Amino acid sequence: HAAFDSGRTVSRRRMLSFLPAAAMGGLGCSPSGRLTVGAASSLTEAFLAMDGTETDYTFAGSQVLRRQVEGGAPLDAVALADEAHTRELEDAGLVQDVRAFAQAAVVLAVRADSPITRFDELPNANRIILGTRSVPLGRYTRRILERASSDRGAAFGDGVMTRVVSEEMNARLVRARLLSGDAEAAFLYAPDLAQMPPLRRVPIPSAYAETATYFCALVSAGMRQAQALRWQRSLDLPEQRARRTALGFHDEQRGRAAAGPA
Amino acid sequence: MKLLRRLAALLLVSLLLVPLALLAGSVGPADVASALADERALRALGVSLRTALASLLLILVLGTPLALWLSRATGRTARVVEACVDLPVLLPPAVAGVALLSAFGARGPWVALFGSDASLAFTSAAVILAQVFVGSPFYVRSATEAFRTVDAESLLVARSLGAGPWRAFREVGLPATAPALAAGATLSLARALGEFGATLIFAGSLMGRTQTLPLAIYAALEDDLGLAVALSLLLTLTALALLACVRLLVRSA
């Protein structure tokens, strides 16, 4: 039995080594040159607006970026939207210098023409989009729904789930389904809802509220560590903080002690 | 020169076969069994079987009359239609998904006509439409070619002996073309079963409703690579089993 188990592990590792690499698409693996950062899709505007023109960004769901790092993708740094995926990478020794750098509230968004105005009307929504169980937005959303269900009764959560029509792989795909009009309601990060006229925010009772915390980390196998460190420090510059605040992020409320010795 | 030619052939054949061999080798029967025990796999298999068979039925029912007409008509309209039928083969499935979403999604004419409750996006119907869209050209093309080879005279003889047009087709045309029809149907079914991009865009991905086996593989890549590999093997086996069924059915008919 043990032999079978180890065989399976080896085969999995072999798959790991090429599957995410295939998923990387256009990312080249040139050993020198531009810094390459993998970032949660909800950070797109926050990072593309940064001055560092010497940086290539690849935006995806944090769970996808985690797989890419595990598969040896040529990333120098990552910025993920939750602690769980970041910690998994850190515990595996794949990233270091982990630091929380921003937060964003998880909000309920509906189409502007939707009759829904209160959180408890959510089961009336025609079509609801969630993130998958792996993507941080999907995890935060499920925590909100769990709290609401234990407070209002399981019928609330069940009512919501029967209205779910699709699970999307990152926060931007969730929003896209809402913007196209193909769904009526979805949970989004607050910055993704800002300045989106077709959408309207429905308040979530504070007892159920969730806040996403963004973590940045340096990839231990990265080829451009000094550049990556400089990029990580630049996230703290006042103008970057101001830019994020303008987009609807806020600064991290709590410090986080990096686990393990450096 | 001869050596180069052989090397080129060997390279291409290995590219085609080695990854499949590795896939088959990296998963044992036990992995497939444990994948089958996973709720996600079973429900994806159910969705895949239901939708692919429904798509095949639609393709046969709608495609056969079309192919008959295309094989008999001589006008310019028929040639234009014939070219259009082939279009989905050339289009990337992602384009098909976006096109279907524009037609049947919230902003399309379908919803404008029938109201937002009639939107097909994210439904089983969306999965089937995507599969018919990408799968039908294979059947229609080979059926059209096959019907062209049927001797018009033998059909006329059958009709002069008192058979109606449908009976003449069934008893004279169909037996002669059955192998080609089966080949076309097999290709269409395989394409429907493997449909991924258009389905993901147009039908979304929800376990038990629109998540077919290819979409389940994609979803499993996120958190359970072993499951993704086992599902891939399961999809391969399902395709082989369905194709064998189609062949058997035609042979017995």
C-alpha cells in the first residue's frame, strides 16, 4: 500500500511540473530582465497603475498563482488575496518575506435595475454568481453565507445556493458575469464595485461581513530577488497607498508575524 | 533525406502518443475508482452523458434533412449554406462561446424577444447548444458527401415501385450511406463530449448542472491535480465507450 502511495505522489509531482507551466501561456522564462509578478485579479488596476515599468504582471485567481509557483513557474513575487494560499506556499518553503499589505471589504453587488435592496432578499435574485471553492473570493463568500445561514436558518443559505448559476475562477470573471447582465447578484471586492454604474451595492449586515487581506511574498526560487524586494518595498510608498485607497482598498489593520525563521 | 523524413514522422507521432501514454501510465485503476467515488466526477459524468447524447440526437434530427437538401440542391444558396455549415470547424470554441452568449445571453435578441427569464446562459440548454454548434459540421459534412454518392436512379426506381420519398430513402439510401453517417456521427459526438471553451463561456460551470467532464477537469486543476488526471482518463474511457456504442448501433441497424 505504501508503495502505491509513493507512486501516486511521484506521478502527481510529475504532473505538477508541467501542467501549471502549460497554463502559464505567454509567460516566457528568460532568466534576466524584467521582474515578473503574479497577482490576484482584483489587484489589476492597483498594480498596473504603479510606476514600475520594469515589471510584468500576470493576473489570475490566487489559487491558480499558487499552483503556478508550486509548478516552478518563473515568477519573482506573488500578491495573493488570502492568507490560506499564501501560508501553504510559505509552509512549503516556496515563498519568503510574507507580508500583508492591503485589505478590501467583500460586498454584495446587484445589477442597478434589480429590485433587491436588502441582504435578506438575496434568495430572490434570479441568477447569482459565486467564486469557486478555491478562489479566495469564493471562500470569503461562503463564510458570509455560512454565518447568515446559522443566523437566519439553513433555508436562507439553501435558497441562495439554488439561485447560483455558475462558479467562476477569479474575482474579475465573477464581476464580468454581473456586468454583462447575465447574472443579477454576486459578491465582489469593494474596489471592483467602485465606479461601476450598472451595479449597485447592497449592505451586508456587519455580523456576517468579511474582509479580504492581500499578502505579498517573494518567490524563493525567483531569479530577480533584489528587484522583487524593491518591488515589495515600493508597495509601502505613500503614493502607492494613496492610489490603493482611491481605488477602494484600505491599509491592513493587523500586522502578521511571518511564520518560521527567515 | 530519408532519415530526416523518418525523424520528422517520429517526432510528430511521439508528440501525439507520448503524452497520452504518460496520462494512462500515471493513473492506476485505483485512482479512477477513487475519482469515480468523488461526487464531482459522478455528477460531471452525468452532465456530460446527458448533454452529449441530447446534442447527438439534435444533430441527427436537424442535420440529416439539411444534408439531404445540400446533396441534392444545385443552386448558389446551397453552396453558401454548405460553406457556412463548415464555419464552426474553423472557429476557435472561445469565439463560439462569445457568439452564443451574444445571441442567447442577457444582451442578445433572444432575451429581447422572450424576456430575461428565457435567457439560455448558464442552463443545460446552453451546454447542448454549444455542443451542437461545434459538433454538427462533422456529421452534416460527411452525411452530405455520403448522400451525394447515392445513385439518384436507384432512389427513382424505388419510388417508381411505389415507395414514398421517406421509404425510398430509408430502404435504399440509408443502408448505402450508413457507414459514412456513423463516422460523421461519431466525430460529432466526440467533439460534443470534449467541448470546453464555448461551454465555459456560454454555460458557465456549476456542478451537476452545466459542469461537464472537461469543465470538471479544469476546475480540479485548481485544488486536486490527482482528480484532474483521473477525470481525464475517465473522459477518455467515456469517449471510447460512446464511440463503440455508436458503431454497434449502426452495424445492427
